[in-house]
Amino acid sequence: MVPSTRLLLALSCALLLGLRTGAAQPDTSRFAQARHQMVRTQIEARGVTDEGVLRALRTVPRHKFVPEHPPELAYADRPLPIGQGQTISQPFIVAYMTQAVQPDSTDRVLEVGTGSGYQAAVLAEIVDSVYTIEIVPELARTARQRLDRLGYGNVVVKQGDGYNGWPAHAPFDAIVVTAAPEQVPPPLVEQLAPGGRLVAPVGPEGGTQELLLLTKQEDGTTARKTLMPVRFVPFQRKN
Ligand code: SAH
């Protein structure tokens, strides 16, 4: 094969790969390496095994969700401030919560607490459609622009109080709550489809919070499981 043909072939393979990965552009930067290492040492090492989840964490350019920090910090084993007193969760927590709701490619998912938009992007790499609600207007606006710019056309961002869920798009196959209410808001449980899964940190601000997994049975009752102690920013209510 002459070198130019080989080059063309390589280019078209790269293009095809780019199309296949969907939303995010193929990332050949040094950050792709940082992400692979993050997944290996922080996420797989702690027992997350779902291939779809691991692939999503390797794909979403986390450094683009925290532009006010040095990019290296984006891949560190810690949460980070995102302004307005809010934080983006530690990568492991994002992976763990995503795995907990067992996302499937055909699922419709609700997230409450968009923040930077990172968790929404991780979900959007796996499922068909993501609806996400953020109470702080500035964060909702920034996340919407960021997700659009990165090509996540399957994420819809709404500014508002997520306590009442998003009835117009219910029922949801999975719901991920990323701020801690004292109790799981009943409207969210109502908006779970039969067989649907909801994960939420529950407990008082600054006190002991537990990550809860609720599963709606086919008969409409919910099964409840406590997963682990966590620390999240409080769930706010609009007065
Ligand atoms: N999932 C985010 C991190 C969330 S931090 C990410 O990936 O970056 C929790 C977010 O929940 C904050 O941005 C906070 O403003 C938001 N929040 C708190 N209470 C809320 C409510 N009632 N409805 C919607 N968003 C809420």
C-alpha cells in the first residue's frame, strides 16, 4: 500500500470512530490519557464494573466541565467547586451512582441538580435521552451552553426546582438526584416507571447522609436499599 492510501485509510477510520462515539469528539489529547488513568485507578479499582459506565467516564472530557480549574485537577480523586457554592462530584461517585441506576441505551433519565452538566453528559453517553433540572439560573445557563457546544443533543436542561420532577416527560426509567434532600421528594418516586431506579443522597446538611437506591416494582411499591455514606450539597427549595 502506498503511504498516502494508508494515511487516507487511517483518516477515514478516525472519522468513523468519531461518528460512532456519538456526542463527544474523539479526544486524542493528553487528557484522554488522564481519563483512562482516572478510570483505572479511582473507579475500576473501587469495584465499578459496568462497561458502559466505564466507557462513558473514559469519553466525557471532564476538564471542559470545570474550566476555572487547571485541567489536571479535573481528573483528580476529589469533588471541585463549580461556583455559586456548588460542587461537581468526585469521579468515582459519578460512576458509582450511574452504575447504581443500571442505565440502558433506550432509557429516558431525569437528573435533579445539573451543576456543571458532567453527570448529565455521562448519562447521555449511555442512554437515549436525559432531562436535567438546575435551580441556580447561572449554572443552568452555563451547563446548557457547555452541553450544546460539546454536542450533547440528547440532553435537555431546565432551570427550576427539581422537587416536582418533570411531569411532562415522565415516567423515567431512572432518576439521579445529585443534591441531598432530607427525604426523597415523593413526586420523583411517582415519576419512576415500573422497574425504574432512583438514586439519591438523603440526610441533613453537614450531617450523616446516605446514598439511597429506590426501585419501583411492577406492582407500584418501592424497594429501598442503602448504598453508602456520602456528603453532598443540600437540596434547595424555591420559596
Ligand atoms: N450533577 C452535578 C453536580 C451537582 S451539585 C455535576 O455533575 O456537576 C448539586 C446541584 O444541585 C447544584 O448545582 C445545586 O444548585 C442543584 N440543586 C440543589 N437543589 C436543587 C433543586 N431543588 N432542584 C434542582 N437543582 C438543585
